[in-house]
Amino acid sequence: MPGTVIAIDGPAASGKSSVSKGVAEALGYTFVSSGHFYRTLAWGILRDALPLPLQATEVDAWVPTLSLELKDSRIFLDGQDATGHLSAPEVATMVSQAAAIPSIRNLVNSNLRTLANSLDLVMEGRDIGSVVFPDTPYKFYLDASPEERARRRAREGLVDSVSERDRLDSSRATAPLIIPQGADVIDTTHLTLNEVIEVVLSHLQDVTPSRS
Ligand code: DC
């Protein structure tokens, strides 16, 4: 039987990763960041020196040559562990461009859906409740004010143009960031991490903890 999927979407630095990890831990589910898959491919584009600005035709020819794998919370591209590169500023700059290309999205989506064949998941991203798992009954959309989100990234010591990525992620033609139909919307601006986790868990009373 396929696993249960809890979808947590929202803009950059809305608290998705920390909240998703906390919810996954509470339920014994596997945490998956779909953004890590997109960041891995953005890193691969830089690694393989694809011509810039990215052209969909070049990317379409490159994608079938790739092998992408999640193993023990680390992501491998063609056998190379990309995990340590995912927060690099050049990856953050490339990732929204990469994520706008349909062949990249198809590759990531098929990997994400395969994971759900055998695991109970808390998966965070931009289109998890709207496109990847539209039929899951468990959908959340986290948001926070732009000022608070910029502060959170700065506190993490990361260089990241949150507002520019949001603009690109929300305006692209394929799977833009939207509030998925049926999602519970949570404004995290004035909530602590534990408070947000509690709000999410209180909406998941009927979810069974993982069987594994
Ligand atoms: O969650 P994150 O900041 O690590 O995501 C990095 C980028 O990946 C984000 O700017 C847009 C893209 N992304 C996406 O398009 N769809 C997803 N489901 C997750 C991330």
C-alpha cells in the first residue's frame, strides 16, 4: 500500500523545512525536501557547465543522462554526493531558473512519487499539494512576512535573495507556487517553531503514526 503523504508548501524561509522535520519526527515519517532535489540539479548544471542562460532544449537533452538518488537523507547525482553544495550562493541563484524547466520538474516529480510508494512522508516544497500529490488530504501552506523571512535567512548565515526567488517561483508557467486547493494556511510570522509544529499536528489528529 502506498504511504501517507503530508504536503507542506510555501515561499522561501517560511519555516517549511524545520516544521516538516519536526512533524516527521513526531509521527515517525520520513522528511523529504523537494527543494534539495531542485538544488541538486542546479548544482549539476553548474558542475556540467551547461550554457547560460539555460535553454530548455539543452536541458532536455541533459536530463536523461542523469541518475538522481536519495540515500540516508543525502542526495546523489551520478553517484556524487551533492548534499554539501546545496546551500552555496551560486546554487541558490541558479535554482529558480532550473526549477522553471519542465523536464527538470518531471525528473524530480517522478523521484518524489517513487518515494511515496514505500514510505510515509512529510514532504516540503512549492507544488507538493498542488501538483505532485494533489490527492493527499493532508496539505499545509506556510507563510510569513517578507521581512521575517529575510531575517530568518540572515540568521542562518545564508546569502539568499529570497524575494527574487519568490518572484520567479510564483510567476513561472509550470507548477508555480500557489496555495493548494484544500490546504490549511498558517502564518508563521509571530509563531515559534514548536507552535507551528503543534498547529500542524493538531490538524493531523486522524493520521496514523508510521508503521515502519
Ligand atoms: O525549498 P528550497 O528553498 O530549498 O527550494 C529551492 C528552489 O527549488 C525554490 O526556489 C524553487 C524550487 N522548488 C520548486 O520549484 N518546487 C518545489 N516543490 C521545491 C522547490
